[in-house]
Amino acid sequence: MIKIVGAVVLGVLSANVYGVACETNPNKMGAHYMLEKKLHKQAGSEALTSTSRLALWRRGKEVAHELEDQQVTEVWNLLPNGRVRPVRYFDEYRRGIEYQPNEVEGSTDEKIWAKKTRLITKISKNTMKLLRSQGDGCDKLDYYSAQRKGVHYLLTWSPSKELPVRYKEVTQHYSFTATLTLYEPDESKVDSFFTDRDSYQTTDYADIGDNESDPFLLKMINLGFVSHGASGFYNANGDALESASPHHRH
Amino acid sequence: MKNTLMVSAIATLILSGCGGSSSDSGSSSSDTDNVNRSAMLENTENNSWFGEAKLNVSSAADYTVEAGSAKNIILFVGDGMGISTVTAARILEGQLKGMDGEENVLSFGKFPFSGLAKTYNVDAQTPDSAGTMTAIMSGAKTDVGVIGVDEDIVRGDCSTIAGNELMSALEIAEIAGKSTGVISTARITHATPAATYAKSADRNWEDVSDIEGDDDKVNCDVNDLPEDIASQLVNFESNLEDRFPGLDVDGLEVVMGGGRRHFLPKDAAFNTIDAVSTVEGDRTDGRDLTAEWQSLYTDGNYVIDRAGFNAIDASTAEHIFGLFNESHMHYEADRHNDIAGEPSLREMTEKAIDVLDNNNDGFFLMVESGRIDHAHHAGSAYSALTDTIEFAEAVQAAVDATDSEDTLIIVTADHGHVFTIAGYPKRGNPILGKVVNVGAEAPALASDGMPYTTLGYMNGRGFSHLGDETDADKGYGERINPGRHDLLFIDTESAGFHQEALVPLSSETHSGEDVGIYAMGPGASLVTSTNEQNILFHIMDYAGLLTETADNRLQ
């Protein structure tokens, strides 16, 4: 198997890079993104830019969002009944919190699996206008655009990888850009990523209240940070896009 | 001074086999029996908690209770079912039946005797389930977070387990020849059910990976870790026999609950159709305890879903091992969402009694509603109360299936929660609703100008409104939202409404007040007044003549 880890940045992509990477399995891969949010200068406030990193990992019926700056990883697995079950790992502590399906907002939504694995749903993508395509076969890139409610959306999509290579939305007040910076086709590294998280000590969320003597869980009880991971940018249709700024969702 | 029950028992065997010590010392078989008896209860009898409570029960003649008059004993534990929970569930059940509600009586509210239990642990003013259930089951109060061991244990210290183990009423009943069973809607390795059969320096050591991964454990030999709780459940019979040489018991007849993950290897090949994780099992030692159980009990029924449960013929079943969920079973209101289907607590109770009552020597059964506690932790009164109502139905099923002449039924809680019934709502006001004062039709307004609910929490995650969501834990996906909110247009009676809380915490907490004890059947009159919680063991022991019968059997 050919293993290539390439820096893949939209706009400087070469067809050759994609030509090789395409030989990898899109269902077992990693993709690193740089997320950038810019608040434009306005009356009473200065311009502000924040960045964060998100890694997407796919392995069959498992998908992970690694929030590298926050050292938090969310892993979702697809159940036979179509639901998804989340586990949130705190990489700094090598601990995890297991949720039952339903326990995290959106986990019962059938679209959530598609959102987590593709970052942008087909529905969202299909509501955008295809401007042009470039390249063929594995090298093909599709360029989309949309304008809705004062927001201008731009998407560069790799059909072979089923991944956005670049996503941008711009309003009068802010812009948000997600850029693929590194594609990881090495399946052994994907396995290593998931296996490592799987080795963490985990606790059912329902059990946290009975374990207040555990320093890690006590910290969660007091600070409440466990239930509020950030997320990817899986919504291009204005229905759940998260900020790029490294904050917890409350 | 304290001796080790198990070590003493083994020492007895060793001594009796060393150079004819029996004849050398002049001891007779009755001496050996005495040693056995001493070995069995010495540790617990020398415990000060145990002794004081036993003394109280020794005055039983005043209550005209005949020792041993209870052939069967059923202990119901509503985890976290404090007094306010019982009251609110009573009202909700009544209102669901079309009554005003307040006049309603839960099944166990009709029991002729009741009392209070002081729930504190030896080292904690507000307790946890591990310490309280150990007190209930073994007759001695102990520390928070430990299972089946006394207060000399150091939590997480492997070296302090030996010598501090306590016998449980279920174990003694097993030795006495009774059939035995454990039921829980939580994981069957969770603290409350575990305290009936296991000894552990930490309640979280549910399988071997939990011990290996516990960074806080001390004095543990990584090559010889203590036996995890799940393994102790499957090895219950052999472990008990090892502790009492010559003893022959037939093991737990009924085990039903959740927690399959602690019994399966960490290998996706062992996943069941009901799995919610990519790899369902957690065990890192490669053991499949479900297979081990089936090889031990070839006449047994191992089931994981409702269909398997329904297929069990209770009239002929010898052993049942039901693990209906990877982790905890569902809240009663959310049970329909289980992948493979789960039985209700009432159904499990009925099935268990059908199996256990095949023994002419009687039975001991512990039934826990484990998720009342979890619903409160999540700040969901709806789920806590609907689980309590199902719990009451399970109690009624037990009453209906047994003879009050020979069956002692005790209903209690291990601890309460910071859950309140407040304001001055008028008679019949929906218990899950907003306070409407006497003579009024519109919700009363607080000094902040907003309506408020009758039910609320002192601490926890606070308000969230999730519509008809029946999984209380979904509230954990919402932000912590303490304090007051405008509830005017909120349906606070819906399943997904989570009550307001004052102090913001990620998980609502236990409370430290007394809990109720309700009893019927032989020995029930011993339940009165305000008691240390560990008295419950002694009431069951006295009414069932457990220890004496076990002693006789050991002889």
C-alpha cells in the first residue's frame, strides 16, 4: 500500500498529490484542518482573529473529531439502529466519558452521522451551486458557492475523499474558513489513533454523580466542561455551524 | 480486635489437616463447628456498628417477632429514593390515575410498619450507594466508595482488602440453603447490587480493566490484582465454597440487570446485537464471563433481550443470568428505545420470584431500582418519579406473588437527593407543574415576576426543556443552566423538562437526610423509629434466622 502524508492546502493542490492519495481508503483516513474565524472591525470593536485545529478521523463505523488545541476528542460510532453513540475523550487526562445514544444533542438525528463523517452534509452541499469542476477521477475537485441571508458560502469538495478541502463563509461581520492542511492515508496511524483513545479509562455520564471523589470527575462536576466539546464545521446550511474559536459550547 | 472471616475459615482447614491437630488438641467435631461459626461471623460480630444494631434487634421479644419466621426475604432498594421522591411519586401516580394525587398510596405505603434510616457513611455526612448498601447488606457501616468491606479499608488500597471483608445477608442466605437472586436496572456490577455479593476496595473496579486503569490504586500487585466485581459475581459459588471448606452451595439462581460490558472481552468479535459501543466488552484479560457462567450452569438461561427473557420458563428454570444492556438499563420512560428490548423492573421481579420460590427452604432476593438516582443526578424529576412508580409496581408484584405469612418484604432507599417539594400549590395541582395557589387558577409568581415549579433541586445542571425526550441523560448535552428562568410558556410536565437548580453543578448530588424503611411480613414490626441503616441486615437476619441456619448447615 502506498502511504503518503501530504500537505494538502486548497489553492496549491497539485493533481499528482491527489492522484496518489486517492488510492487510500476514504473510509479509513485522517484529515487535519485549520479553522480560522475573523471578526471584522466594527464600531466599538477591533478586528479579531482566532484559529484552532480540527482533525477528522474515519474508521468504518467510527468517526472522530480531534480538537487538538483543546485536547478533546469526540468519537461517534454508528449503531445498527441508525443512531450514533458519542464518547468524549479528554486527551490530557487520558480519560473518557461515555454517553448513551440520545445523551448528546443531535445524536438521534439521522443526519448527524453524515455530518460527523463528511463535515458537510450532502443536503447542505446540494443546496449550493456547482461553479465548476477541476481534474478527473481521483483528482477531481468540485467548487461550490451559495448566497443566503447575507452569508456567502464557498466550498471546494473532493468527491473521491468525500471531504471538504476548503470551506468558507463570509458575512458582513465575520468570516470563517476551514482548510485541509494534512491528509493522513496511513491506515496503521488511523488504527493507532482509535486504539489509543480506546485504552483510556472511561466513565458513564450517568455515573459521574456517584464518583465525586475522583479528582478528574470532581473537576468536571465543578467546572462542567465535560458536556461541552467544540465541534467541526459540518453545517454549511446555517443550521449548526460551530465557531472556530477555541471555546466550549454551552 | 478483629479477625478475618475468610482467612480464619481457610486457617481452620489448614489447622485441621496438620498432623492430626484435632486429636492433639482434643477438639471434637463440634469444636470444629464452633470454629467454623466463629470464623463466619467473627469479623462482623466484633464490629462496633454490627454489635450495637444487633443489640437493638435482640429486644425483639418485645415486638412478638418469632426468629426465623420469615422463610423468604425480599429487599427492595430505590437508589436515591428519598422521602421527597416517595411523596412526589405517590402524588404523580395518583394524578396519572385521575385522582388529586395527594391521597394516593404507593404499594409500599400500605405496608404496616415503617421507620427511618440514618444514611451517613463512617467517613461521610452525605453518603454514597457503596457504603450505604454495604451497611444494609452486611450489618456494619463503612466508608464511602467501598463494597462489602468494613471501615478499616483504605479505598483503592489492595493490601487492605484481606481481613476487612464482611459477610452479606445474601451470602449467609445462600449458605443457609435458600435460593438467592439479585436484580437491578443499573449495571449488575454497580455499587448497590455489588454489595450483595462482592468485596472490593473501590466501587469502580467493576472489571479488570477498571483496576488496571485506576491510577489512584495503591499497594496493588499488577500480576495479582484483586478479583474484579464482575468476576466475583460469576465466581460467587466457588468463592463462597472456598471461604468455607466443605460447604456446597448452588450459587445465585437469578441475576438480572445491565452491565454486559464488564463480562465480555475487549474484542468486537464478542459484541452482541444490543451493543452501543464499537467494542462492547471492556475486559482486558480476554475472559468471556458470560461463557464461563454458561459452562458453570449448563442448566441456566443466559439472556440479553426481552425475547430471551420472555422465553424463560420460570417453573423449570434453575439459573437465570440476564444482562440486558451494555451499561445501565434504560429509564422506565425510555425503555422503548432499547435496541433489543428490555423487560421492566416489575417483570424481572415477577420472573425472579417465580424461579426462586421453587425452593422449599425459601429465598433471598434483592431488587434495586438503580436509575431513580441517575435521573435525579441529571435533574429530571419526571424520570426519577416514573422510575419510582415502576419500582412501586415491582413491589406490588412481589406482594401479589408471595404469602405475607412467610415472606418479609422490606422497601428502603440507600440515600436521598437534594430534591424538594415547595411552595403552596393547591390540592390536586399537577406535581410536575407550576405552583398554583389555593383558590387561584393562574401560576403564582415569585418576587422576580416569574412562575415557579413545585419540584426543584438545590443543586445540579438546572433548567432545560427537551420536549418529549424520555432519556433524562440527554440533559447532559445541554449547558448548565442554574437559577431562575421564565417558565410561563414552558410545559414543565413534559418528559424532557429538567427542573431549576440553585447551585450550578455538572451533576446533582445526593442528600444526607434520613430515608424511609417500609416493611410487611414476619419481622416487619422490627422496622420502627429512627435507626442506623445497618440495622436492616439484623432485621433480615433475625426474621430469617439466616446466620443460625447457616451455622447449622456449616456443621
